[in-house]
Amino acid sequence: MGIHVIKMPDIGEGIAEVELVAWHVKPGDTVVEDQTLADVMTDKATVEVPSPVVGTVMALGGEIGQVMAVGSELIRIEVEGAGNVREAPTAAAGAAAPAAAAARAAAPAAPSAAAAAAPASQAGARAPAVATAPPTPPRTAAPAPVAHAARQSGDKPVASPAVRRRAWDLGIELQFVPGSGTAGRITHEDLDAYAARAPGTPPSTAGARYAERNDEEAMPVIGLRRRIAQRMQEAKRRIPHFTYVEEIDVTELETLRARLNALHGAERGRLTLLPLLARAIVLAVREFPQINARFDDEAGIVTRHGAVHIGIATQTDAGLTVPVLRHAEARDLWATAAEIARLADAARTARASREELGGSTITVTSLGALGGIVTTPVINHPEVAIVGVNRIVERPMMRGGAVVPRLMMNLSSSFDHRVVDGAHAAAFVQAVRGLLECPATLFVE
């Protein structure tokens, strides 16, 4: 037997270090070729690290949330043959031995070579027991969890933010939910199974909702959530934001959208507000190119872009990501809508590539029905502007001396005050407003 060491791979693009965000194996596990061992995260995307060999995991080289250098030891696997480590065992290997031994000890012991070489009288005495005992698989299924005791009191449940939020809504204590995921992680399916098992389920009725609670839960900020925190902190630290809010009458725009969907929705796909807003931004930045720009504040250079690469802020279970609608200026409404839908699906299923998550020149963020009245969106550094969409509401408005119902929406847009003056920001938003309130102008060059 030999030891095969897998090192942190070079992801490319000059990346020197990555964050370890998930392990899919543990010491003692048997792995096959191309099986995913771990997930690592760069500044832009999550990358899976596969196994190039077949063998048994001896030791893991890092903890979840640890930032590791490219080329550092990621995992050690015991393989048939010589492996790729021929030197004397290192301190890391020595430290790994107890973990590997403990993992192997957890499995039922197989007859050893020493037992096979024992005297015939001893072997004969043991033979009936060996012959009659059925073979035991190397891993047995965990016993069914006991109600209210899915884990020890000192163990903290492992679950994603989306699972925790759903458990809170359902009134379920995660401490009592058995996890079927990697390292006991609780999944949505585990919640469904637990909620469906009525006997022994902890009470989640109104009485329990008013009981005192003193529990605490420390959640490490790792993976995408850490990247989001770092980028938001960097943006607010480096960029002097100011936000400009304008009210827009989108009655005619919504009438046009409904008409286009009725005529072409079946064969071309249905339009949302975002493709129309993207078209308005494309036209408005022709008049205000300083808005479609990126500011390298270290070099002191503002780069104005002819191409309009619109970042679409997208909420996922893991956190906020910004896939990029590239060359919005070269797409019609339906091509824009299709690309936005594709990018959103790729982001939510963690399939977006690094190229799809970078290079935007201006960003749009929308909370849809949750949009509120006013927001103060944070600029996507190093851009200089972000356009925020608030919800559409029907309100009574004065038109021609009469009170009429109109569909109204606020745009809350933030700008980098170092390179965008207030007057220019206001004029840009007014240009967008004029295009949306008279939607025929969206198609007039």
C-alpha cells in the first residue's frame, strides 16, 4: 500500500489561494476516481476538486472556511501500489494515522493475516463462529434517530441558511433533526421527513412560540457569505455613496409588456420588467457614458465602456451573486429576457462560470414584490453606479385635473460621488424615467 497526496490545484487566472468551503469525504471513506472530494471557492466561483485515484481517505488537509495556498496539501489517500509519497512519514502523516486508525476501527474487523497463521487448534476452535457469522458490510446504516435526541446536546446542527430559515418558519428545532448530508448536514429533505413524522415531534404550536428561549448559535462566516461580506465592506469603505430616488409611472410600460406577452409570449417567452429596464439603461448611458464606467481608484483611472455589461443581482440559497448580462446593447427584448433567465438559473444552481460572474460595468438590483418604497443599494465595486428597482403599486394620481389610478414604481440608484456628480446622476435617472414612461421611445434610434 502507498500514500497518494492530492494538493490544492491551480485554478488559473493567477489565483494564489482559495477558500475550502466543503468536504464531501471524511477519514476512512473509500473514494473512486473522479469522485468529488471537496469544494473550494475563488473570488468568483466555487470549484469541485475530484479524486484522480481509488483508495481510502487517510487525512484531510484543512478545515472548512480555511484559506489555503495553491499547491498546499489538500488530502491524503491510501492507494494500492507505491503512491506518490515515498519519503519517510511526515508529521502530517503521523498526525493522520490516529484518525485513519480510528476510522478503520469503527468498521467490523476482518480476519487478519495473524489469525490465518494461528495454530490449527485455535483456528479450528474459531472456525464455527467464522463460518456461521454472516458477512458484515464495511459501513452499516446509522440507527434510527431517537425522537428529541438526534445528536448529543453539545453538538451543533449543521445546515445552510436556507434550511435554517425554513426550519424557523416551520417551528422545528434543528437540534432534533437527523441530518443525511455530508458530515451530518441537515437538508430540506430531512426537514420534510421530520415534519411528516408526527409521533415524537417536538411541539411547534402556539404554546411553544411564547416559551422563553436562551439558545445561541455561532455560525462561521465562510464561503460565498464571506466573499459577500468582504465585497460589501470594501465597497462601503472605498466608495462615497449617494442615493437618488425617483418615482416613475410605469402604467404604459406595463400595458406594453402585457400586450407583448399576449402576442409573443408563447413562442418567444414572457417578458418581465428587467429586459425593458435594461434597454432603457442601454439608451441612457449613451448620453451619460460616465455612468457606464469602472473606477480604478488605486491607479486614478476611470474607464468608460462602450459595451454595456449589466450585472443582475440574484439571490441564491448561498447568498447574493451577480451574473453578468454581456453586451446588452446588442440584444433585443426577448434575447435579453432569455439570457437573464439563463444566468439566474445558473447562479441559483451554482453552475455559473467565473466568466459569467465578473466584468459588469453597471448593476441592476431588484427585490421584486419585496422591494419596499426606497432602498439604498451598495455599488458593485469597481463600478460607479447601481440601479435599484422597488415594487410596483397602484396609486391614485392627478392627471389632467382628475384623480386616476396609475401604476407607480420607485428607482433607487446609488452612485460613486468621487466620479459622478449629483446633477449627472439625476439627469441619468430622469433619462431612464423618460424612456420607461413613454416606452415607444425604447425602440426609436
